[in-house]
Amino acid sequence: MLEQKDMIEDSLLKLISNYLKIPIEAFQNFDEEQTVYVIA
């Protein structure tokens, strides 16, 4: 599944970003530590 991939193809990433209406850059620049900091 998607969670098990180290890299996600650009075409699949575009499909997901269009479906969720989130810019593709949000996925590419995702930083889990920064997200936890903002939520906390």
C-alpha cells in the first residue's frame, strides 16, 4: 500500500493532491516534527 512506499510517483501524488484539494508542495515539503510542534 501507499504507506509502505519509500517514494511515491509524481503522477500518484498529483492524483492525491487533486482529490484532497491540497497543493502537491504540501506533500513534498511535509515535515512530521514541525507538524507535531504546530499541533501541540
